[in-house]
Amino acid sequence: MAFTSNSGGGPMAEINVTPLVDVMLVLLIIFMITAPLMSHKIRIDLPQANPNVQEQNPPEPIDLAVKESGEIFWNDELVTEAMLQAQLRVSAQKNPQPELQIRADKDTKYQLIATVMANAKSAGMVKIGFITTSASAAQ
């Protein structure tokens, strides 16, 4: 290393860039070595579309109306509790299974609705929904 003397006695205005270049070269070599190690590949198996399979139409939902008096209507036909359980078991075996849509009056006791839902679950029904009507349509 060569040192220069300043004859004026003031501060030296030159910057020694040699250490800066040495540090930059070392960092460049480190990044060149470690960059390929940090990029790891993950294999993903994407699903393939099968054009031979036709889309099935979903089955018609089952409309189950529960009245305040305890009457139960299966698609607008009056059924007894034994008939309801038999029809639920038959519908649960279908593939694809239809959705059971329960429609109850505003004043129907919850115990009756809970019994219907328990019967549907014990029969094997998986898709159970509720239907509501708007206030203006009910009047």
C-alpha cells in the first residue's frame, strides 16, 4: 500500500476503493454459490380433465313441508311419520343423493322440526337445507 502525503496539511479528499471492490467481489462469489441452492422445486400433480365423462344433472330436491299442526308433506303429498322414514331411507340410497329442503310454518314447534331432522340423519341423508319465504310472499 502506498500512502500519499498531503502537502497542504488538510484532510485527504481521495477514497481508497480497493477494500470496497474486494468486499463486493467476495459477496458476488457468495451469492453466485448460494443462489442455486435456494431455489428448490416442488412437484405438483395437477388434475386432468376427462372429456369422456359427461356432467350429471343434479337430482330434483325433495320439498318437505312441516305444518304447525304436525302434518308433513313430501313434495306436496301428505305422509305419515312411518312413510316419511321409509321415503327418507330410499332417497338416502340414491346416487347422487337429492337435497332435502325443509319448509316449516312460522309457528311450527322446533321439537317437530328437530324430530324430522333426526329422522333424516338416521336414514342417511347428508344434504339437508331449509327453505324460507319472504314476508311479502307469505301475505
